[in-house]
Amino acid sequence: RPRHPDLHLIVEPSLLHRIPASVTTQLTLIPPDLRVSQVAGRQESLITRSQLSQLGITRGAIERRRADGRLHRVHREVFLTGPPPLTPRGRLVAALLACGPAAVISHASALWLWGLAPLEGPVHVLFTNAGVAARSGVRTCLAVNVAASRRLTDAVLPLIPAGGTVVY
């Protein structure tokens, strides 16, 4: 059993035999909270349960971090790593993370990203996965096909082009 259960060394198993013993004793371990902050830092301080799991954070460790205020639930399976509240962009990223990789920001929320309207009410997300459940604060719309040619990316946020945005 490891002496420090919250510290994990990520090494491709097939390459482990190539690392000399003299080097492995000198490796610096990256604390899990630093790895979490590196991922979340690219996503408006947000991270998914799946991403946490990929970083070696167990369900129990997630619950401990929630209990001591290091993680705040935003949507099912989506957590804020910093202090609440979310920024406006954070609301959009949280909605995308909750709806999955095929989701795009649409409607009035896309207009806000284009600087054409205020961000009010729920975040509008267009997606192609019929299995996406409703999320509090997110208005979803199922689309048969969100063609790659109709997707643009604003840093982290995929969105519908201004000309294709529909306001209802």
C-alpha cells in the first residue's frame, strides 16, 4: 500500500521497465490537486467526474473534496474547483461539460458569445446525443446533426456561427 495514497505517478506501463532504478527513486510526484487544477484551469475552473477519475481521484476522494469545500457540484458529474459563483463563461463551459463532447453553445447563449445579446436565463446548448438528460439551468435542444462545418470554437467553447444562431 502506498505511503501517500493521494500521490500518483503516471507512467506508461509498457515503458516502466526502461526507467533505471536510480532515476525512479528521484522522480518528483505531482500531487493530485495540482493535476486537477491543471485540467480545470483550461476549463474555467471546472472538471468532470470522468476527468477526476482519469487523474486517479476516487469516488471517496471526490466526496472528501466536496465535504471540505475544494469541489462544488455545478451539474451532475461537473464540479467547480474554485470558490463559487461561476463566471458567465464558466456557466457555458459547465453546460457543455454536462452535455458531452458533441454539444455546442447555441441560441441566445451563442449570441452572448458573439457580443450580440446579454446572457440571461438558462444556457442554451444544441447536441446530437438523445441520451443527454436535462440539467438545471441548461436549456437543451436535440439536433439530428450538428455538422462539423457549422461548429466554431472560441477557445474552449464550441458554438454555432452567428449567422446560424436562432433566437426564439
